[in-house]
Amino acid sequence: MFKLLKYLSIFLIFACLLFACYAWTPTELKRPPLKVEFASFVGEYPGIIAQEKGFFKGQGVDVELIYK
């Protein structure tokens, strides 16, 4: 009985280690763009300039500016 329990526990530990070492391939999710709505205010111009110069794309963020 103890021999069977010993072999079963060794098998379960080996199976857990085998699945823990398996390299899962991550899937890339398609995210919708971040929509930022603003009015024509002087304090919001840095966001417009960052959009035009591509700073958001450089950081991996897709931003859609909505002018009101």
C-alpha cells in the first residue's frame, strides 16, 4: 500500500513539474483604440501634439482623439 502511494506521489509531482515547465504561447489581443474626447482648450494641445508626433504609438497605445 505504501509502495503504491509512493509511486503515485512521484508520478503526480513529475506531472505537475512537466505542466509547469510547458511554455504557453501568448496570444496578442486586438484592443480597440482609446477614445479621448476634448473641447478646443489651450491646455489640451500637448495631447494633440503627442498624437501628431507619434508618441502614443511609440509607447504601444492606440489613441483616437475626438474633437468637439
